[in-house]
Amino acid sequence: MRIGRSQRRWIGATAVAAGLVCLGVAALPTAERSLTPEVGWARLLFRPACHQIPDRCLDLGDGPLPVCARCFGLYVGGWLGLTTAFLLGRRFRPKIWWVALAALPSVVDFAIGFTGLPTLPSWPRFAVAVVPATMVGLLLADAIASVGADSSPPRTRGRIA
């Protein structure tokens, strides 16, 4: 199903916002190191949503990211889903059980963490979070398209109702 022009703009704007969040997460360690340590307050923005344990955060060269690998995978996957829907200009509706099945490796890894057994390293943890989050991004784009759909009745010329 094609996405209308107006809905596509909203999806694009949401994808840009999500991309800026991902870019901000990835760039924060570099900003802290290169610009000024006072930029570190920005880590506090992510604190309510992520435990930020440094051993579980990806390190792209300048220090750990402000969110764990799984959270970063969720952010990147959501951005990928939104961007895919925007670029292709059509709606995708993955079945909810596909999302649940795709999320199973992350759920199992999360549960194993409570047992004290070793969990996945950071990069695999990131990878298994990207897949279900991409599907959720597609569902979000579909929801945005549904909300933005014009539900007003068609106008008729010259007729008085």
C-alpha cells in the first residue's frame, strides 16, 4: 500500500529525528573527548531509559556510548524501519508474532542475565536488538501513515448537500 505525500513527510520527519538521536548517541563520546568534558551532562538524558553499564556499552573508539548495546540497537533499528518506509514510500505491516519471534534472542539474553550465566557480548547484543526494532519502526511508520490519512469525505463541485 502506497503512502500519501503528507504521510510520507511525517514519516520522513520522524525518521530524521530518530536519526539525530542515533547520531547524538554515537557522537557523544567524541564530543566529550574532543570538545569539552562538560558535554557529559548529555549522558543524563539517556539515564532514565538505560542502565548505562560501561561494560555493556559499545565503544566506537572514544569511550563507551551513553546507552548499552541493546538500547543502541533498538534506536538504530527503529530508525532503519522508519527510513525504509520513507524511502520506499509504502506501508509495511509485519505481523506481531514476527516481531515477537525476532525479539526472542534479545529476550532470552535478557533473561539469562538474571541467572548469573554469561550473556552475549556487546556487538551480538546490538545485532539481535536491531532486527525486531526495525520491524517496530515499520509498524510506527504505518501508524503515522494511518493517523495522517485524510479521513474527510471527498468534496463535490456544484452540489449542495
